[in-house]
Amino acid sequence: MSKQFSIDGRVLARNSILNLFGQGLPLLVAFFAIPRVIRGLGAEQFAIVTLAWVLLDYFSLFDLGLGRAATKFVAEALGRGESETVRATTWNAITAQALLGGLAGLVLVALIPALIQRVLHASPAIAAEARWSFYVLAVALPLGLISSSLRGALEAAQRFDLVNAVRTPFGAANFLVPLVAVWFHLRLPTIVALLVLSRGMALAIYFVLCSRVFPGFVQFPGIQTARLRTLLNFGGWVTVSAVIGPVLVYLDRFLISALLSLAAVTYYAAPYEMVTRLWIIPTSLVATLFPALTTLGSMGDVGKTRALTARCIKYLLMMLGPAIILIIVFGHDLLQAWLGADFATRSTTALQILAAGVLVNSLANVPTCLLLASGRPDIPAKFHLIELPVHALVTWLLVKHWGISGAALAWFLRMTLDALLLFVASVRFLPEMGAALRVNRVPTAAAFVVCFAFLATLAAILPTGLWARLTLTAVELLASGAVAWWYVLDSSDRAHVAALVGRLERSPA
């Protein structure tokens, strides 16, 4: 394997930070842009733009997991040094994505009349504009799917610098394009056309980057039925999880609405949306972990795979543990400052339970990633199939008896069950994991989080003012950071952090 595709903790840390920035900056742009776009377009027109974003995400299910499959099999080929396999895998994924994207576009075109008349109930003033907007949007579907395969190949090569150089500006463009369009008083079809153009430009750039990273990439190797079948077999199970996942996530809201009220949904959804923003951290880490574990697996480096898996669990504990604890301890104060006293009274318990579930689910991302890298995407998908009816029944019972706090508890229990199943299953593919966890100080990290929780709780219940409690908690954070640096992180971790900080300091402003 060439130096370009080498894997170590420093590379993974750098790539995780790049992913965090690449996903976080568009969210920051959205935070400031969306209110101005709403005021400029009005409620109905902004709803069309919002649906355009939703449809682009929803129709990505036509991807059939081929983007993730491309990452998996390209990473394996890189680990074995098979450059021809890299090219063939990527091109077969691209071809399949183009066909699936065209099919998705045709499905959307067929649904547009019913969507406008029966679902949206658009006023006559914007019905025609909405219709043409969705026709234009259909063109974007194959562009987005093809881009996912090209991006997957770059991720397999650990070129997250290039991926985020494209993803960050074009992700922000999703919100900046409507904002600029408002200033120039552009109409809806033009706004959607500009969004589609943005996707086309991103696709072209990904293609150019792949041609530079992978020698001979531009030569089309032809369709290989066996390779395409392998990609679809892997991607099919990824799609099962992608379909069931949103049902598991949003089922509780429908049950809350049916058993309680629409207002109760708001009191549940607001803390949920608040705390699940922390998922950007495990998502950023796992995006770079998946191709790394796949490449190591193809090289047969079991020892390094164990160490990398254990370290990722430790890093997630150290990054998310204190943050989750502070949300749990100061949940009432946070909700009161953000949404007011009424939300603080009604939603604090739900927020605290949901926060614990986010930590459990974030840790479960690591065994999920290991199973996918081991070529077993069917295992998480089968777990989701088993969990769906159980979760529905438990949620119905708990919502009926304990309201939105019961819904949060059902969600936490489902996350805990899912994590346990995934960790147990992953041990089959990575035996002697317990020793790796001990060597890499994961139990020490868990003990550190528990001790921090105890100290933060003491600070929060002291009979003093809020500012005094916050000051004491800040002191605890600083002291805990010093303890973590010397006793939880080992010399290798500290060297990686020092090297990463040095790289950032040397970077041009």
C-alpha cells in the first residue's frame, strides 16, 4: 500500500476534524440564512424549497447503498494494491447510480401532478412554479447519486481533504443559493435550477479529483456483472437500514400525536433536535473509520484493527461523555434559556433521557462500522428489523403511561438494546477485543466519565446561584481535562494531538 493510503491515528484525527468542519459549516450557514430566506420568499415558496431539500434526501434511497459499497470495495482494493479493481469498482458503481438516478427522476416526474394537487395543496398563484420546480429537481437525482460513488472512492483513499473541499462549499450553497436568489427576486424554478446546477458542478469536481487520485481512472472498463452484483448485495442491506432507520427514529412522534396531542410532539421534538445535533461528532469519526477498517481488514492487520477500534470508542467517550453529562445536569437551565420556562418544565426529563441515549448510540457507531467493514451489513439491518415491532410496542406502552418522558425512555431502551446487540456481534469478527480495550485505556475513560458525572452533579445541586455553579463546573472541566491528558490518553494519543495542533498552527490563516 502506498504512502498516500497509509493509515494511522494522526490521519484519522485530521480527517475526523475535516469532516466535522465540512458538516458543521453548512449547518452554521443554514442557521443564519434560513430566517432571511423565509422572510424573502414567504411561507408557501419557502415550503417548496424545503421540500426540494427533503426530496433530494429521500430519493437518495434509490442509491441502494452503492455509495457505501463503493467505499468498502475500493478501500479493500487499495489495501491489496489493486489499482485496476479500484477503477472497475468505481465505474460499475457510477453506471448503476446513473441508471438508478434516472429511474428516481422518472418516479418523481410521475408523482409531481399528485404531489402538487393532493399533497401540497399549493395556491393557484404558485402551483405552476412549484410544478416546474419539481420537474427541474428530477434532473438533480442522478447527479447526486453518481456523486456519492465518486465521493465514496475518495473516502476509501482517505482523501477527506478533497471530499470536504467540495462538500463544505456546496453544502453551504444549498442555503446560500436561495438567500442570493431572494436578493435578486428570482422565481422558484430558477432557484431550484441553480441548486441543480450546484449539484452538477460538485459532480464534475469529484470526477476531476478521482481522475487525479486514481491513475487511469478516466478509462471506462465496461460493465462487469459479477462486480455489480457484489456491490448491490452489500448495498441492499445498507438500504434496509436506511429505510427502517427513519421509521425507528420518528415513530415516537406519531405515537405521541395519536396518544397525547400535537403540542406534546413539539415538547418532545425540540429537545430531541437539540441533543441529537451532537451526532455530528460520531458521524465525522465513523466516516473516516469505515474505509480505514476496511483497508486494514484487506491487509489482514488484525492487531491494528483492534487498536483502532478501541481508540475510537475511547475518543467518543472522552469527547461526548462530558458534553452529555453537562446537558443532563444543566438540562433545565439550558431549556429555560433556549425555549423558556414552559419547555423547561415539560421537557427537561425527556431531554436528559434522550441525551443518555445519544451517548449510547454514538458508541454503537463503532461496532456498526466494524461490521460493515467486515462485509456484514446484513447484521445491523437484521437487528433493525427485529427492533422495529418491539420498539413500537414499548413506545406505545410508555407514551400511554408517562407521556413524552416515556417516549424518551423507549428511545433510550431501543438505543441500548441496539448497542448491546452490535457490540456482541462485532466480537465475532474481532476476537480478544477485551484485551485491546484494556490496553487502550477504555475502562479508564469510562471511569473518568463516571467521576466527572459525580462531580458535575455535586456542583449542580449546590444551594448557590447559577453563575456560581457554572464557575465551579468550569473549574471541574479544566481539572478533568488535565487528568484525562495524563491518565486517560496514552503517549501515542498525546503525540497525535500534539502533531495535529502543530499542523493547525502552521496552517496559513
